[in-house]
Amino acid sequence: MRLAIIHEAKYLYSTPADYTIQYLRLSPQTTLQQKVLSWSLDLPRPAEPFSDGYGNISHVLVIDNPHQEICIRAHGEVEVADSPLTLPNVGPLAPDVYTRFTSFTAQDEALKLFSEAFRRQTMNNRAAGVEALMLAVREEMDYRPGIAEVGTTAAQAFSKRAGVCQDHAHVFVSCCRNLNIPARCVSGYLAPQDRPAASPGRPNQLASHAWAEAWIEGLGWQGFDVANHTRVNGRHVRVAVGLDYLDACPVRGFHRGGKGESLEVEVQVNEIADQQETPAAKTGCSPERPQPNHRQQQQLQQQL
């Protein structure tokens, strides 16, 4: 599947900000699963790419003069294989690094008890056990925007039995790590199976998607889209990975001054067939009722 992607973010301030620094993870990489045909990042200031500690293509954007607006635009085309994601151990970190818990993936007794129910199955057949775990997490947790905050941990989201894609991924990753299975969070884009046309003059707007990868001995990294209870396949474009979603989120940063901050995000994913683009498609955390996640991205930016 060949996809055209546009990701635009606009930060607005009611009073000028004096200084802003943003860490951007907005550039996908070519892997065995996907091929980046073209990709550009339009920024208000030049920013040189570098590889972060997880092997993600990253940029640091610094604006050190008064400003009331920051516009970021990432766009390009990616071709994705239709087969389920399986990647060898590529990247700077060994799989065992991803067995380490973080503040977002730490367990409480309830989450530990839930994950322990899959220990025998994952020991007998890790691939089948992990897939069963993914389905069980989604059965336990509803997709419900607004129920969790940006700082909600896996244990907190699990106790509420609801959350958005980041929360599903955190719970799944936490369970895998309790079972000594390396697992990591992934940010990227999703092209839904149903692709309704956007209304004239009103492009479909949604935040980026999040899922997880688990290390399966003898196979490599395999992708699990917990929110959509499915294996990662040709509809997913992988951008960044990390120990938790904060490590992989598209934009994370800090600003000094600049009261009344607001954030507008627009993401379009178009399937390209016969060199013709189909109408803009939605991308999001739920195939039934995907929702914008603008407030979460804004809060993430302020945490650095």
C-alpha cells in the first residue's frame, strides 16, 4: 500500500513567547516493512537531523526570538508491505533494554495479577501468548477519549478500564515486561480500512496513532495495535519507538513566556492508487470513533 501523509501542527500564543525548544520525531525510516519514497519537514528555522538513543530520526527546533506562532509540517509518501510487521533486531539498543519499566509502564498488584495469567502461555508459545495478551487487554479496556490524562500511567488506565491508544499500548507493554518479554511503544500513522471523503474545505483532522512492538525470539520485533485489536500491517506507518510513549511522541518541548497557548493539529493519510490520490482518510486511535488528541500533545510539549 502506498500512502501520502501530511502532518501539520500549529502552536499559537496570545502573548509572545521568548524562547521555544522542541524535539521532533516526525520522520519515518525505511525498514523491511516500509519504504520511504519521499519525506520533507518544513520548519520555521533550520534543524539538522540526528539519530536519538532509540535510533529515531529526530530534529531539535530552537526559536530564540519573540514569536506568537510556530508552524510545523511533515509530509511525504511511504510504501508499506501488506504482511504483518516483523523486524529483526535493528537499532542501537538490544531487546533486553526494553524489559525496563518506566514511570508510565510500572505495575501495581492488579496489573501484575492480570499479566501473570499469560505467563504459562507465553512460555509455551511466545507469539501466540503475546497475541492473546493483546486481545485480552483490549477486552478489558474500552476505547474512551477524555477518561485519561497525558500523565496517566498504565496502572491508572487499567484501573479505569478505559483510555486511548497510548494507554492501551502502555498497559500491553507493561504486561509484556512483567513476563520478561521486551516491548516498546511506537508512534506513527494509521490508514483506516474505510476511507470516507473529507467535507469540502474541511480536511479530516486527527492526532497520530500509537501501538506497541514485542520481541519474539527467532522472529524479531512484531507489531501489536492494541487499540484496534490487530497485528500491525500494511495500514500502519512506523515513525518512532521508545520505552514509553513520551519517548516516541511526535513533538516534545518547552517554551518560556507565551501565555494562552493553543495547538491545532491536522493529519491526512491518502492511499495512492494508479498515481491517483484517493480522498483524504482519517487516522486515529479507534476505527469506530477516532478522536483528536490535541490536548495530550500540547501537555507533552510542556513536560520537557
